Amino acid sequence: MTMPVCQEFQNHPDRVKQVRQELESLPLDKVTNFLKAIAEDNRTKIVTALSRYPELCVCDIANILGISQANASSHLRKLYKVGVIKDRKEGKQVYYSLEDEHVQAIINKTIEHMEED
């Protein structure tokens, strides 16, 4: 599929300047890291599972995905590092949940958007 392009080159310096300034003021590196973290199949499944069931342990997550606990822990570590999930210890168990309602909204809106077709 070929994307349409302008037939005539025009520069809009005021728009360009305004948008550049706005982009420079945003934490886009954090946005990129967040999106990279959830842009892997198993990590997307983990985030989606946690959006459906608010708290799961590593054993549950490994079982849901059909992967080893070590593999699940590796994915959870990546999600934790960028602030997608948080953990809670209860005795010898560690439970994971989404960091906040924003993460849940992002995954739910993305699923809703993909299902519109």
C-alpha cells in the first residue's frame, strides 16, 4: 500500500516550531520504554491477564502462559522496571498487579480499538 504524499512541498514553520517544542517537553523516552515493554507477546498477555484479574502470582502467570516460572519472572522484571506492574509480598508468595488504572485503560482501549474491525 502506497501512502499518499503532498503534491507540492510546503513548510509550515509556526506549526513545526510549536510541535517540536511540545515534543521536547514530553517524557517520550519513558513512553517508548513503556511501549517496548508491553510490545512482546508474553508481556502483552501478562498485562492483559492482570487487567482481567487484578492480582496474580508468578506461578499463576507461568501456568496461564504455559512457560517456566523463570521465564515468567524475566518478563515480570522487565514490566516492573518500566512501571507497568507492581508487586506485593505475602509470606513466601509474590503477587503482581498493574501499576495503576492508567495501564489498565491503555491495554483495554488498545484491545477495544483492535476489535473494532
